[in-house]
Amino acid sequence: MISVISAYAPQVGLGEAKKKRFWDSLDNLVRECSMTHQQLIIAGDLNGHTRAEADGFSSVHGGFGYGVRNEEGRTIPEFAAAHDLVVVNSFFKKRDAHLITYHSGDHDTQIDYMLVRRGDLRVCKDCKVFPGEVCFFQHRLLALDINIKRRPRSTKMAVKPRILWKNLHGEAAEAFRTRVTMGVTPEVGGRTTTDAKKMWNRLENIIREAVKETLRVVVGASRTHIGRR
């Protein structure tokens, strides 16, 4: 299972309360996804400049960013570090044209990011901007190439072991009767109080052991079953 979170952080000029509310909400959502141990991809406009170099965040930043870090851009790697995530954009060396996600007149910045869990970075094959594709107004299309292997479904059906009660005749029937009697007699003779549930469970175990010793238990279809003594 894969969780994809589409995020849009408040703009730089908005109040600190709104920014905190956004990051708190994203924090709670990521924690919910962590409980299911599934793959996680965070994609969106996080309205921050993470800087070209890692600069103290080498564990989450690959060193191939763009621009100069601002206060909002510090929040992004700090958030990633707190949740063991990485900023995928920064781990692939690209020309500026494939790093700039926002273009308006003479203003070029990188504010759109892809984040994944650190352990999933190895399956990320590429992450870059397509300069010729305008996603929304001045935003450019940012694409993540990730290799997700689909686990093959097992074609084997779980089959419960079957007891061959048809063998309960002749010498096998006599051996089964003797084995059960030997197991039950000490239990009945030594019990001073009546406990139906415990007595029944014990009787069940005695019968199961007797079956293993005197009859056959098979697994699988009738033509391909494996016999077990």
C-alpha cells in the first residue's frame, strides 16, 4: 500500500499561526501513515527554499538544490529529519532548468518538493522538473520516477490437515481406543472437582495425540496429499 499526500503550505507572507497549523496537521497525517508501515510520498508546494547545499542537513538533503535557504526552507528539512524522510529533489544532480519549479518573470525559485521515507530513496530512479510543461500558472511539472515492485500473489491455497478417519477400523481402531483410554483414565481418576471446560480441552488433546500415533494426517488434495504419521 502507498500513501500519497498532496500538500500546499501557507505562503511566506501569512501569519505564523497558519504556518504552524499546517505543519502540525501534516505531522499528524504522516504519523498516521507510519502506523501502517506503508510507502509514503509527500508531494506539493511547501513554499520554502531549501538551498542548493545540504548545509547541516546532509541526512535529508542530497546537496543538489537551488537558491538560498529562507526560514520556511529550514522547516522543510527539519520536518523531514523528524520523520526519517528525505527531499528527493536534492538527490539528483540536474541543470537549473530541471530544478526550478516556480517561474514568474525574472523570479525563479524551487518551492515544490517530493519527500519519501529514507529507506525508499533507493527505489527512486529520478526526480526532475519538465520546463516546457506548466502545471498551474507559474508552477512547472515536477515528476518522480520511482520503481515500485508488486508483490506476487501466492497461488497456493492454505489447506488444513485432514484426519483419515476412514482408517479407524481393525487394528488401527483398537490401537486408537487403547491410546485414548490410557490418556483419559488418569485424568478422570485424579480429578477432585468438576471443570467441564478443562476436561473437554484435555480430552481433545488426548484424541489429537492418539490420531497422530495410530491414524494418518494428510495435507493437500486427495491425489497430491502428503501423509504424516
